[in-house]
Amino acid sequence: MIKIKIDGREVSVAEGSSVREAALQNSIYIPGLCSHPELDQFKAFNWSEAVWQGELRHQHQPPPTPPYFVGGEDNFPHCNLCLVSVNGGEPERSCTLRVAAGMAIDASSVRIVRERQEALKKILARHPHACLTCAQREGCDRVQCSINVPVSERCCELLGRCEIGKISDYIGISADTPPYRNESRPAITGEPLFIRDYELCINCLRCVRVCRGVRGVDALSAVMTGDGVKVGTLGGPTLADALCRFCGACVAVCPTGTLRDKEGCLPLVDGLAPCVAACPLHIDVPGYLDFITRGLEYEALELIRERAVLPGVLGYACFHPCEDACRRGRLDDSASICALKRYVSDAAGEIPARLDKAPPTGKRVAVIGSGPAGLAAAAELLRTGHSVTLFEQDDQIGGMLVQAIPGFRLPDEVVARDLKYLYELGLETRTNSALGKDITTEKLLADGYNAVVIAVGLSEPARLGITSEDMAGVELGLNFLRRARAGEAGRLDGSVVVIGGGSVAVDAAMSARRLGAARVRMVCLEDESEIPAAKDELKAAVEEGVEIQHRWGVERINGENNRAKSVTLKRCTRVFDSHRRFAPEYDTSETVELLCDHLIIAIGQRVKPELKPYLTPQPGVFIAGDAQSGASSIVAAMADGVRAAGKADSYLRSSKVPKFQSSKVSEFSPPVPGGELKGGQYIGRDPAFFQRQRLEPDTIAPDERVKNRAIYQATLTREQAMEEAARCLRCHLRASLAPAPLPPDPWQKFDRRLLDVVPSLEGVLILADEKRQTIKIAGTVDIHVALERMLGDGVKANFCRWELDPMFTRRESELLQAHLRAYGKMPGSDELDDLF
């Protein structure tokens, strides 16, 4: 570390860093558009022979002799917005000037501000900026322009949010900045994920350098021509031609709207990759896919287990909302995330897990119900140091996982493998212990348990509520699946009709085929876009001959001698109301009758009535899973189990239990973007990346798989898994890119410390109250002098900001008019008029 002075303030800086970097690290802002924290400003830039801007090919044709750019002797189009003066000398670029002991840096004098404004003029001459100078831009709908600026010359939709706009506000746009005129440079809008609007490009080359030097993809480059610098793709007109990896780093560092995400293609949701955000458990999908590409299956499994204690169950039976959110689907098909989770579980599931537990807290927790929610809650509480006993009403741990989900979808050995991890954590179990019969919450708390988590699920099948529902030949879906799972269903001959459109209905239909049914029809209220069952489940059912009839509801069940023979259906005209609440409507004038030998009703589940009195939260008792949130999925139930465990843990720790910081999840919060164990920002060039098609696991032919109840889909091979995992776009890396430093908040506390930063230049002072509501707008020939006078006279204000403008009287008028239009009155009172 060495000592230098910046604007009279002595700071310690790292030797070898640039002056701008040193200033920013010491909270002293110096503007800049060509530098970025992720980029090496000292690295030479190499031009390419040619680039493409859509169908336009630009050949590199540098001028015969340097300098190629004004102030650009090093063959690079610097923005020159970061100019400073060293020891009173001529302005120099702070981004490429290394610090030296004893330097005295001038970063805010009148001369430096003027030089930066001159540099900004050159940039804005080829970039739309009419909106940046408009007094009415705040709240502008960007549809109608009161000063009639042509649409082609207006700022883009990032107005008010882009970096160049914020920096222009900070530096101040000179009144003599030349007007911008549209040059009709290409805008590529038809490709996936990103827009490239070269009319907005300022040739900062950030996108090229991050693609080349940080990501290692080298899909973008630049050339010099007689018409200036041209940035574009290498190898051809499209991003695919350029072997782009669609990681989006170029968009993240672009300071203008040149490169931007297309609407509906957000790379991050609340700071997380879309697949992670869509997963109720927020499993670090990009992280474990990265491990798979490197052949690190055990590490991948451990990463999954940090969020999901049933990785095998999810790999076989999750409805994978992560895949619906996967941005790779915008290019071709989403990544096979669920199949990859299954591969990891099968490949490394028998290896002893790493048991990361807190020291014992001495607290005991009873968890009632051993389905997904109960198991997730139990594991979370065990990992945070509590002792857990799991109570299950049946004679087998696992709930619906082992009672109702067919073996051809979820084999027993997979559930057993996941349960082994919980037993190794120290889980104790009590089977044949039903809530309300064998145990009660009051008795458990009286017996020494410090908290109770109830995760009893929805184990009671819902009924239609119509006559003839109790006829022979009519069975409820859950009951049928339980009997089929236990091998007690027997053979089904003839025709089967299944009522319902969820996963239970699909499982019932596929089970009926395996039990001999010659014809199976599913009848549901929803259309193809609304049906709740997962698309791949439905696809498998249709492959096996299951017919699906959409938009029908049950009018009545018809029978003879107390045995169902047919079902009359009525046309469903609406399933949900305008608020997306379940509110079906029917047209009873349109009906159809389906003959059937067996009718299975699978329209949902509910809590057993006798358990409802126990589902009221009380001190020390917490509700989890479907009994709390309603019918959901395995992964959603697990997430709710984790949530309930977190509440129970907080309750227990309020009783003087020390907090434990585990490396695993001890509270339900999203993972750190990018994870800890993955590689850095580099992803490299991959010639096969765009050509890789989604790999699906091998599947037994439908006519063969209906002959037994064995698993019908294979696990991916290691080679297939590595290939498929490599299709990931690595969206999560966007979150770990350092942000570009932005100008400080223009509103500063109104006190004498402002005199150290306010320049002696023409401009407009704006004063505000504690809510930052403007109370005074006034132009002045010297804002420093005016501010000093105001402070000396005891003017009352909470905040202050200023705009530099030599035409300060005009700018004062513009701001006053804008305030009058917005609020219908002049700011504040007239008490301060005599100060100006």
C-alpha cells in the first residue's frame, strides 16, 4: 500500500492499481464508460479482421498512421471521462494511469469538469441524448413528446436507468453539445434473448473485452473503419455463427441500451438464475450442472442436498418448474435438469454423505407425518442441532412417496436411499402413530418435546359430491393408487374412465393400463394449457394409449344393479374466474356419455376432517406442507417443510439456544449466486454449444412398459449427463459480475461538508425537505458561493443537489416548469428568493 492524495484527501491505495480504481475503492467517484471493474484496463486491445452487424460485414481498415483517436495514442477509443490532473499537470486518463507514492490528484476542479464535458460532447454526438437534456423526462411516457423530438432521435427504454444517462447527469451536458442525428445503424431484434441496437453503441468495447477476456468465449469483436469503430459478431451475422454462449455478460456491462435483454427474457430473478428462482427449494441448478460437466457427481449431489434432502425422489418424481423457467428453452429446449438430478443421485447416492450438523441444542422436536414436508422439516431441524422424532400413522416411513406414487415412477430403493441420509443425521421414527388417535400435540409437549411440526398432508381423496358415487366400480384415485402400489388392485378388464387432470389422475390412468385395462380415458375440466399435470407425465400417458378429453365435467354417474356402467359429462366453459380462482362453469345443454367398466375419481385431496382441529398454530406447534398451503407438489411441500422448520428453530432458539452458523442451509434463504465451489467467470469457447440438442433418457417402448410396473425410463449415462449439463447458459454468472460504479446519489445532506465537493461553476441548486420533496429551485452564476451564503444564513433544508449548466437561467426555468406541471404549484415558498 502507498499513500496518495485525491482532491486534498490522503488515502492508502494498492500499488499497481489505476488512479480511478484507487479513487473508487476510497469512495471517491471518478466517471468512466470504457473501464469496468471486471476488465483489465492495462491490457492491449487486439482488433479483428472483420465483424458483422447483422448482415453488414465491416472490414478492419485502420488509418495509416497513429493517433487513431483523439487522445488515443494507445490504439484504443477511450471515453476520456475519467480525466484527472496529477501534481498540477495536464489532464490524464485515470483508468490507465498507475498510482505512485506522493501523487496529488485533482479529480474535481473546474478545469477537469470542463475537460470531461468536452469528452462527453464527442460521445453524445453519436448517441441519442435529447431526452437526457429534457426537463420533462421524469415521468415521461416516451410515447408523446412535447418538444417533438423525432422517435429515431430519442433515448431508448432504459431512460433513467442506463449508465450513460447517470454519468451524463453527473458530468453535465454542455449547452453546445451538437444535436444527435440518427445514422440508421442496424438493430438486430429477431435473435433469442438479446437485442443488439448498434445505433446506441458508443464504442466503449466493454462487451468485446468481457466476452473475450472474462468469459473466454470471443464471440464479439471490433474493427476500425473510415467511419469509426464497428462492434459486431465474429464468424457470421448471428450470435450462433459467432459461437455465442448466451451467458449475457456483454449485456450486463453495456453502459447504454445497445445490448439489452429482450422482454420476458430476464437473466436473473431476484438475483438468482431463473431456474433457481423457479425452484421452491432454490436448488443451485447451475452449480450442480457445472459439477456434472467436470465429472464431479459427488460434489453435485452434496450441493443439491444442501437445499433438498430427497435428491433421488426429486430426480425421479419432481414436476421440475426449473425446466419451464430455463432460458435455454428460448434457444431450443430447456436443459434436462430433473434427469440430471436423477443421474447424480444414482451415480453418487451410495457414497456416504457429508454430515454437517450443529452441536446438540438439547431441544427435542416431534414431526408428525413422514411425507416430503415432514422429511424436509426433520432434516432441517436435525442439521441445526435439534433432536427429532418422526411420527407416521402407517407402518412405513415415506408417506405418499411409498404409499401412492407408482413404482414405475418412483422405485422403493430410491426413497430408501434418500431416507438413509436422514437416519445418518440421527432421525428417530415412530410408525403406527396417528395424530388424534395414538398421539396429540398436547401429549407430545407434555412428554418433553419442545416443539411440534405437523406435516400430515392431504391424505383424504376428494369426492365429486354427487349421487351414485358409492356404486360398485367407482373408486377414489388415492385409494386406487394405494391398492395398486401394494399389489392389491387385481386385474382391470374392459374400459376405465379417470376423472381429473392432475398427477394423481395421470398415475391412476397409467396404473390402469398396467393392470390390464383395454381402454383408458382421462376426463378433465382444463384445456391443454391449464391442465395441472406435468407435460412429460401427460406425454408418457398418451404414448401408452391414454386418451385425454379436455373441457368436460361430470354431470352424473349411471349404473345398473348398483354398479357403474357409464358417466354423463357436461361441457365445461370456464375453469377459473378473472382472478384465477377455481370457479368452473358449464353448458349443460352439451353432454356426452362415456361407457366404462371402472370409474376412478381423482379430482384432488383434502385434510382428513378429524385432523383439522390440530391445524391451528399455537405456541410450539407449526404446520407444514400441503395441510398448510393446499395441494402442491413434492418440491413445494419440501420447501414448506423447510419454512416450518425455520420457524420452529427460531422459536426454540428464543429459549437461549445458541445460534449455529452451518455451511449448509440453517435458514431458508436463497443460495449465494454462483455458489462457493464452482469455477470463476470463465466458461470458454465451445464450437458444439449451439448444436447440442436436449438429451432425453432412453425409454422402454410403450407397448412393452405397460406389461409390468417397473421403472420405464433409464438414467442418463455419464457421457450423456456431461453433454447435457454443458447446455447450461450459466445465467447465474451475471449475478456475480461486479457492477459498474455509478455516480453518487445526487441528493446530499445539506450541511457545510458540501462545500468540499460543490464546484464554483454556473448551474442550478435544488433544495429538498426530509422526504426529498423539492422546496427551492434557483440558478446561480456560482453554485459554491450561493451554497456558502445559504448555509451562513441558516436556510432550512434537509437535502441539496445541483446541476451544472452555463445556461443556468434557462435550466432554472425548465425545472420550475416541470415541477409546476407535476405538483400544480411552485416549490416551497418565496422566503429564499432574496438569496439569489
